Amino acid sequence: MSKSFFVSDIHFGLQSGREEDVKMERFEQLCGIIAEEGDSLYMVGDILDYWMEFRHVIPKYFNGFLCLLKGLVRQDIQVHYYAGNHDFYLGDFFNKSLGVQTWYGMQETLIDGKQFVIAHGDGLDRSDIRYRLFVKLIRNRFNLSLLSNFQPDFAIAIMRKFSRLSRKHGRSNMHGEADFLMQYADAMVGERDFDYFVCGHSHVPGQKTLSNARSEYINLGTWINGAYPYGVFEKGSFSLKQL
């Protein structure tokens, strides 16, 4: 029987000083637990507050995080990374150099006989034309190729600016965003068969049974408020935990 771990919205690179150090310490702790007990890790978006991939340069700020992921893969842990609205485009480095599987948008996967729908949570509102245009701009391969040829410090500064724009565009009422995501999940139960809808994005952790009295909505919360939530799925049951 497998044991799968889930986490979202760590936002490495957003905060400063001791707050970032503590987040890295907690993530290292989580990776230790996964290495001992688990067989897979699902990172459901906004793990990094920004990311810029170059041909010959790796941003040194994220070196500790990248080494931890590589360590998990070397121990035969399956690591999945779902892009969010801050870690916009993950590129080939995660797949080819680290062995991390990257995903975009909403995906379905079967884990131990249970059907999961996994999405960061951004872009689900089809009426949000501004955000949809923003995503097309930032994930355009030509634009990314052009940006990657800039001086690295300058290019990263641009990506951090995009990250701030994405945060500014988000709803100021996170609980309203969480309500939207749960309503979205609830509307899906009449369209497709699934056991768990797992997301992040709103920073509001929660686990609720949907209107069909069988499927569950899971929001993994965030690490930027001094709490360190994560999810565990084992023996056919999903639970939210804290480090």
C-alpha cells in the first residue's frame, strides 16, 4: 500500500531572513518523512514564488530546494510538480536534470484505486480574460527563450516583477477564492467521477465532503503564515497534517 504526500503554496523566495530559513528547514523535515514513509510527493503549485530557467545557470537561491528534490528522486520517490500562477513555467530542468514530472493545468490521476483531480487552482475562472492572457504571455516559448538570454540577475528581477503582478491580480479575499474553488469542485461532481479534488492557490486549508456525499474537496493551504500544512493519502483515506 502506497503513501502519497501533498503540499502547495510554500512560496520559496517570497519572504526574507528567518522566515525563509524556517520554511526550508520544515521542507527538509517533510522530505525526511517522505523518504522514510512515502513513495510519492505531489507539489500542487506556487512552491517557488518565481522561477527563471537558463541554459547554463541555476538560480543559487533555490539550490537547497532542488537538492532535496533530487535526493527524493534518487530514493525512488515519484515527485510531481504542478505549475501555479507564480512558478509559471518549469521548463526541462525539472524533468531532465532532476527527474521531477511537471504538469500544467488540471490533471486527473489514479492513486491506489482512487481518482484524483489535481490543480493549483488558478485559471479555473473562464471569465477572467486578463489572467488567461497573462498566462499565455508568460508561458509563451518565444518570450521565455528571449528572457533566458538576458543577464541572469536582470531576467530574475523581471520574473519577480511578474510574480508581484500575479499576486496583485489575485483576489484580496482569500476566503472568497476558497469558496470559488470548492464551488468549482462541487459543480464537477455532476460532470465526472472522482474521489478527491486537490488544490491550493487560495491559501485557505480545508477538507470538505461535496454534494454527492462521496467526493472530497481538499485545499492544502500555505506556508507563508507560520503554519506548515501538508496532506497524506494512505489506505484509501486523505488527511491534512501539520509539521
